Amino acid sequence: MENLVNIGTITGTHHLTGNVKINSIFQETDLIIGEKVLLEKEDKKKILTVKKIKRLNEKKVIAEFEEIDNIDSAKELNGFQIKIRRDLLPEKNENEFYLKDLLGVEVFEGNGKIGDVIDVMETAAHNILIIEDTVNKKEIMVPLVDEFVKNIDFANNKIEVELIEGMRE
């Protein structure tokens, strides 16, 4: 599964034809038209084909899947994370990474996994990693600064962090 990248989460439906709203910072949406994507939520998985996709703003996308043709089927997809093959991402320089590259990366503190990055919030001061705690199913917000993020290892799909008291509540 390390070959997959999380590009967003389905948040609701759009119109009666089965389109869905997606929270996503993935900008190159045209790259996944006609491609199969994995939808994952807890232990449920579905593979769907992207028929059309339209960006509404920096964080919202409307998508249409070939296999979904009505609002009832689309409602069942609410909360699913969308994952694509890493090879669909555009090429970049060796030392460069995009915020979307952080989506789906596992986050560790010490030797223990605390969760996966599900979103990156952009603020005026600095970006903030939104991590889904795998145990408590809560969101942990970690500023993307050297003080807390000690190492980003894309080869091993791993981020090492050092949290302070109160960040996990």
C-alpha cells in the first residue's frame, strides 16, 4: 500500500446524479481522469474510476465516478479517503516536495505510530499537519516546523515528530 497516496476525503454529495464533494489539496486533478482510485474507510475498500473532476476552490473538488450514477450510491461514499497510485503524481526536483506528498504518510513519535497525515492546513504563519490518531480516531494538529517535525522520510513513508503536552487532546 506504500505505493498509494491519499489525495482527499469525500465529504458529501453534489446533485442527484451521484457526484461527490471532496476535501483535497491535490491540484493536478486532470491527471486522474480515467484512472482507477481506491476508496478506503476503516475496513471497507472500493475501487472506482474517475469520470470527471472539477476544482471548486483550493480545497474542494467535485468528482464523478463511472460506477456511481445516483445520489443514494454517492451517499454511501461519505467519509471515504481517496487514494491514487504514487506514479500519477507529477515529477519534481530531488529535494522538493509538495504538501500533497505528505498525505497518507505514517507519523511516529519515538517508536510508536500515532497516525497518518490526512490533510495539511495552510496558514499565514506555517503549515499544519492534520493527523488522524489511529487509536483514538481523533485529529492531532502538528505545526510543520522543525520544533515538532524532526524528520520526513518519503522512502519509508514516515514522519517522525516530537509532541508537547496537550497536543494529543
